[in-house]
Amino acid sequence: MPLNPFTPGAGTRPSILIGREPQLALVSNLADLVEAGRPSNPVVFTGLRGVGKTTLLHEVGAELRRRGWLAGYYEVRRDVEPGAAVRSIVRDSADLARGKLRKALSAGGHSIDGMTLTLGPAGFGFTVQSAGARDEAADPYPELVRFLRVLGRDARQGGVGVALLVDELQVFRKRDVAVLVQALSALKDEPIVLIGAGLPYLASELSKANTYAERFRYELIDRLDQSDAAAAVVDPALTLGTTWDAAALERVLELADGYPYFLQLYASESWDAAAGAARIETEHVEAAIPAVRRQLDAGLYAARYDRLSEREREYVDTMVTVADATCPDMVGSPRVESGAVADELDKSLSQLGTTRDRIIRKGIIHSPAYGLLEFSVPGFADYVRRRTGRA
Ligand SMILES: Nc1ncnc2c1ncn2[C@@H]1O[C@H](COP(=O)(O)OP(=O)(O)OP(=O)(O)O)[C@@H](O)[C@H]1O
Ligand SMILES: [Mg+2]
């Protein structure tokens, strides 16, 4: 029996990457500009949970490394400052660098935060040079810019660029975002590009940190349209000689609503239910539904809901109450007015501001437009209904 070709997961590379040609072309143009010595603006992919931002960043990284770039990935964690992120990117990707850039990197002279990049038997690594402990109060900015400038000079000599692929950008603390954006602004003419990813409210967050961020190129990573969604389900199976019954395919497309993660999950469970049959039928998809729901309820959804405090849960539950009263037909991701939530809770908007912001930071809701709120995780409202015994 052939192995299941579907890849539900976080950042799990799909066997066939569908529908991201425009974004890949954008990055390829950006790389052309940089290699020609022209300035370029950072690119930031934004989108809801599970649309494929991480997957796309990995693909972009692979593409740029094929061109000889130094391109490394970093997922931001709270309380990590940009210097540490950049150091990790360089250390992890330096081994893959080629040509003149690799030679320059091995020659040394790259240090950041009192650590020096060295080439050892196991590859590149950072070793602590100075014995002096890092001064916590020191401004991390000058060091970061100096480091990236040296790196940029090497890359330019090698005719390539350096790509910092930074995922979950919204997790940076405000002052860290400010340092990163300010550094990028100072490095505009260097062959250093930030290709970031994060939740939809990133654009406004970054612009608040520094006006240079208004010139970033924000690319919305959206759900796949019907034909791309169909290809994401049909093509991986077809390469293994398995086909989809038309009605079964239709059903998966309806259930997943274009979200890549859901497409992978429903297709994967249907594949397993078909147990090696040459054709996946509607009955297999129906058999997959409870399995998918169990996985979501125990994993993706529960993990997020459980992270909420008592007060935050009350807020989220009330959003669903308001959604049910105002837009009962919007099952996927209903939008509700924060004013209506406040009314329902009998509180003022400012009394609820902190709670709302905390839930936003936890990546569960975001504001798609002034005064509006939306769940960042598709299907989350339905989960809250189940969890609170309303469905
Ligand atoms: N273009 C695509 N075609 C088919 N499947 C995809 C595509 N992009 C992503 N996937 C699949 O969708 C799932 C989610 O992808 P990924 O983790 O990259 O999303 P994300 O936007 O980074 O989510 P999160 O916001 O939770 O980090 C994975 O299972 C991946 O294999
Ligand atoms: Mg991701």
C-alpha cells in the first residue's frame, strides 16, 4: 500500500505546493533586483493560521539557497531579541552557503553580541570571544547593523544576497520590532532582505514601530481557490495512482473551505479510511469527518482555547454569542464588532482593551478592520460552540 501522500501539520512541506506561484515570482524578482545591486523592500506574508505561511517561507528559502544565497529560517519566540534571531539564521544557514560567500564567511570577521562566527570541523558556529558578559542595558541596534553590513559586503562580493526568513513576526516585543525595522531601514542599500510572515494584524503593528515598515510589501496569503484546492487534493493521490470520486472530492472541498491545513487533514484521513482502494469515495470522506474533528478538538483548537485565562475565555465566548445573534449564517470566520461584545458584557471598550489585546497576542483573534474582530483560526467559532455546549 503506498504511503499517505498528504501532509497535515505545522509547516510540513506538502508533496506538491499549490497556488503560490505569484509569491514565488515576487521573491524571485526581489532576488534579481538585489543581485543587480538595487535596493529592495522587505516582503511580509500575512494570513490566518494554517494557510501555508511557514510552508511558503521554507520554499522561498530553498529557492534562494539554490541561487547561492545565504537564507535561513527563524521562528520568533517571545523575549528573543532580533540579534539572537539573526545570529541563529546565519549560524544555521552558513553551512549551506556556497562560492565566494562561504569563503568570506570562513575568513571570519563576523561578530555580533560579543560572539564570533567561526568555521569549525562541525561547520559554522558562534563562539564567545570576549569574556565580558553582555550588558543587558546596551543598545542592541549598532551591533546588529554592523554585523549585517559586514555580511552584506561579503554577499555583494559573491554576487548574492542574504535573506532573513522570520516567521511569527508578531511575536516580537514592541521594542524588538522597532530595533529590527530600524536596522533594516539603515541597511536598505545592502543585499540584505527580510522575508517575514505572521498574522494579519502585522502590517499595522509594524508601521507603529517605524514608518519605514509602511513601505514593506505585504502579501496576503489566502485560502486556495476551488481549482487550486482541488489540485492540492487530487494531484498528490494521482502520483500514486489513486483517484477521487467526483462527489467525494466535492465534499472535501466543501469541508476544508480552501484552507490548506484542512485540505491536507481531510484528504489524509480520507486516504487512510480508503485503506489502499484505487478510488476514494464519499463514504471514506464521511468516515474521515469524526477523525478530523477529534484531531482538531484535541489539538489545534484545544491548545489555543486552553491558553486563555478565565476572563479571556469569557470574551471569546461572548464574541460567539454576538456572532450567533448578528451573523448566524457565517460559519467559517464570523466578524463581530468589538463594541457589540462590550455591550453584551456590559463593559466599556477601554475596560476590555487589555483583555482583547492579550487574545490578539495569543494569535486567536485579530482585527481585520477598525472596530471589527475575527478569529485567526478557521473554524474556531464552531469549536467554541461545541466546547460551551451550544452545538
Ligand atoms: N500551497 C499549499 N498547497 C498544499 N498544501 C499546503 C500549501 N501550503 C501549506 N500547505 C499545508 O497546509 C498546512 C499548514 O501549513 P503552514 O504550517 O505552513 O501554515 P501557516 O500559515 O504557517 O500556519 P500557522 O499560522 O498556524 O503557523 C500544512 O499541512 C501544509 O502541508
Ligand atoms: Mg506557521
